[in-house]
Amino acid sequence: MDYQKRLFESLAIKDLRIYADTGNGKVFHYRDSRGLEIDSVVEYADGTWGGFEIKLGTGAADEAANNLLKFAAKIDTEKAKAPATLTVITGNGFAYRRLDGVNVVPLSVLTA
């Protein structure tokens, strides 16, 4: 991962932590034994959670959305809530919701 991508990911995770802290939430990273990785999972005490992939360019949104959907499919909704959001955070572009329900949002439009 090059310097710009790491810097952007750090900035996005910092923002997610700030937003999570306002509601006493926690931010986690997820990686399983089969190599599925999610950049951030924000979870609140009531069990509400969302999954986030962070990509500098909009061109990686499809792969990131597929990772989020694979991750959400692994969740046993009898033991945990379904995700409140699955979101790809990008460095530019427009905010929109894909047909599969995954949000694609540039970092600049996130607000607390």
C-alpha cells in the first residue's frame, strides 16, 4: 500500500472514531482466517453496527462493496443485528446507494 492510500485510510478511520465516540461506539478492524478483510466496523453498545471499506479512488468501489456484502452474509442475524449500513468511503466522487444497498460516500460528505 503506498503512502497516499495509507494516509487516506488513516484519515477516514480517524473520522469514523470521532463519529463513533459521539455515541460511545467502538471502531474495529476485521480479518478472518480466509483472508476476508474489512477496514472498519463501527459498533455501538446496543448491538447496532456498520461495515466500512476505505478506498482512495472510486474505481475500487465494486470490489470493496463485494467484500462488505460477503462480510454481512457471514453474520448470524439470530445472534447479532444485521448491519445498519455497509459503506465504501472514497476520496472523491458523488455519494450514492448502489442497487445492492451498499453506500458509496466520499470522505468530504461525512458529518457528525
